[in-house]
Amino acid sequence: MKYIDGFRNPGAAAALREDIQSLAAQLPPSDRTTNIMEICGSHTMAIARYGIRDIVPEPINLISGPGCPVCVTDAGYIDAAIELARRGITVVTFGDMLNVPGSDTSLAAVRSEGCPIEVCYSPLRALELAKETPDKEIVFLAIGFETTVAPSIAIIDQAIEQGIENLSILVAFKLVPPALAALGSDPELRIDAFICPAHVSAIIGADAYTPFTGEGGVPCVIAGFEPLDILLGLKGILTQLVNGVAEVDNQYSRVVTAKGNAKAQALMDKYLEPADVSWRGIGVIPLSGLALKEEWSHYDAEKRHDIEVQIGTMNPACRCGDVIKGISSPFDCPMFGKTCTPNHPFGPCMVSSEGSCAAYYKYSR
Ligand code: SF4
């Protein structure tokens, strides 16, 4: 409890707010806003929950980027998972994926028709199911950023060790640094700084952001999820912008190291290799994902079950693509809070508990 109190101390928050206001007033004159993007769904929720967007002064513009792993998963991936379930293959997934729209329908809808779809809280459930039902094929929906890659791939490691043959994974892993490169070079966005994701950074390490800093780069600050973490991160970014520098600043050093988690990285290197992948709303970013290496294709659901993940189609009225990219706010979507709500979501940004539309709906209406 003391730990929580320490990171939510009102006096410290007020002092940081004053520092942020003072630094914002010292920013070089500009005819546009200072665009700071967070690329972690947990930061998106925390910024909305603690009202931080409301207390930062002009010209600071806090933008939510593609930090929600469910939201950036292409509709075509959902289509492939649905096809597997329709063939009678048991699909194991985290609950957030159930209501995400594919091109025509959702996993929840086909589950209600009787297709075998199991909701899990850990990838280990898929391994258990494979052991419990050796006569059935089990596919785990392996999505997410670097944070979730190692736990997902660990079930394949264990399956190999235990001689389990009826388990495979449908891979849609995404990597944060290539997304930063794509977003940072997008002239439409004009990103001035990144609040780097906390959990992902614990895996890849603070040094992973060095290529985005220095001459022509932008400040990259790693922040935790408590209110003071985020305010400290913003203060760090503004300090760099005022001083005209662009460095990696690890404000979450109680968790994140310079080199990251070597054990998780070794597991990823053993089984996976970089691949071009499609991000919902953004399109294909070169080498921005991970695929199973050829030698492990027995555990690759696409190859094992002869199915191809294709680019899906989205409801054209949903603006998730622009929201994920940071060029629109959920408020810009005419369906937000009217026809699209958490109970009746049209797009993944409203479905996912870490989606921008869900965060704005819950805390910012
Ligand atoms: S409010 Fe709904 S329809 Fe609009 S962008 Fe968000 S998820 Fe899509």
C-alpha cells in the first residue's frame, strides 16, 4: 500500500504538474502542437483514468498510438482463427479476442454456433488441453507484442520437451521498434517524442530505442503506469525538448534494464525470426513481426492446417485504423458512444480493455 501511495502522492503530482507547465512555456515557438505519442495500451488506460490529458497545458498533445495488441491484429487473422474453429479444431484464446470483428463475424459469434473455442487466462491452458485431449488438434492464438511472445512460445518449448504433437500456434506477434520507425517517419503524424512501453521495454531493454534518438531523432522516455510515473515521463520529455536533445531516458529503471530480459530474448531467437506483418489500420510494416522458423513448422498452425492469414476487411464506418495510427481521436468517430459502445462495439478499439475508444469511453466522456 505504501508503494501505491508513493506513486499517487498528490503533493508530488502537483509539483510535477507545475514543472510540466513551466517547461511547456519554455518550448520553442511553433505553429503546431507538440505531439507526444504513447504506444502502450496500459499507458493509454492510465492517461485516461488519471485525467492526465486534461492537466497538460497547450501546446502539448498526447496521442494514443498502436499499443493495444488486440486492436492492431488484422481482421484476416480473426478470419483464419474462425476458419480453424469451423473445421472442428479447438481454438484457445484470451477473452479480449472473442468480440473483435473479423471481416464478416467474430469468434464469439461462431462459438455461440457451437464451434470449439476456449477462453484462457494463460497460454499454459492450451498446453494442458493438448495433453488432456490427445485425439484433438489444439491451436493457441498467439498475438501480442514482445511482452507476450516469450510466454506464448514457451508452450511450444514445453510441448517439444514433453513430446506433445497436437498443439500449434497461430502467430501474430508484433514488434514495437519497427512500428516506432514507421510512425516516427510519417509526415502526417509529426511525432515529437515517444512515451515508450513499460512491459515491452522490460523484455527488449532501454537500448532498443537508441536508433530513434540523437541527430534527427526524438526523445524516447520509458515510463511506468502509475500517475507519477507518467508525469515524470512527461517532465523528462519536455526537459529534452526544451534543451534540444533526443535521448533514451529510462524512468522505469525499477523494472527495465539497458539490455532487457536475456532469457526471454534467447527463447524468442531459438524459435522465431523477423517477418513482414500487417497491422490493422496501418498496413504491412517490413520486419515488424515474428514468425516461427521453418524448422518448427510442425507447430505453426498456418502450415500444419494449411490455412493462410490474409488481409481482412474492416467495417468502413469504423475509424479504428486512424485511431490506432494516432491521426484521429475516438471523439472524431461519429459512432463513438452512440452506436459504438463497449456493450455493442463496432471495432477492436472499443472491444479491447486496452483500446483507445474503450479508454475514452470509460474515463473521458
Ligand atoms: S468508436 Fe467504435 S466505430 Fe468508432 S473508431 Fe472506435 S471502435 Fe471504431
